[in-house]
Amino acid sequence: MAAAYLQHLSENQIEVRSAGSMPADQINPAVVAAMLEENIDISKNIPKILTTEAVQDSDYVITMGCGDACPIFPGKKYLDWNLVDPAGQGVESIRPIRDEIKQLVWGLIEEIRGE
């Protein structure tokens, strides 16, 4: 959700990579539905494994509780967003998580743009 919001809200002006330390086989259909409510279609996205190269190539690294599984490199800006995991939850439960992510992404965009 965060990557999709970052692409959408920045109007694709910020390059986004999305990966996880233990990605699922597919995106939670309820997450897809919740994002469609925001007119953002993530149905064709495929979860990817986090690689060392992806972190090295990034200026900002946003983690969501990956702990020791996430590589750390000097000079990168690390932000850990403490969010409820939407895994196994329905759309009703995902909406507040989605809305919190949207607010965090707006703050990130402002920080990146120096606002």
C-alpha cells in the first residue's frame, strides 16, 4: 500500500521500490479492494523479496517491523513505520491501516521535497 500511495501521490515523480523480508505469494485480496476504493489498482503487483541491492540503491528505506532481516547501510535514511499487519484481515480492518499509511506517505513526500 505504501509503495502504491507513494507512486500515486507523488505523481510518479519519486522512484519507488517495494519488497519484503518475507513476502507473501500474492497480495491480500482485501488490500487490493481497499486500495481500489482509493482508485489505485495494485491487483497486478507481485510481492518481491528485499535485496541488498535495492537497499543500496535507495535514499530512503521504509521498514515495517523487519528488524534484523533488513540490511543497514550508512548514509541511508531509515524510517520504521509501526503498523498493524493487514495479513488475514478484511477490508473493514484494512481501511484504518490504509488511511494511516496514506498520512505517513504524505509526510514522506513532504520530507523528500523539503517542505
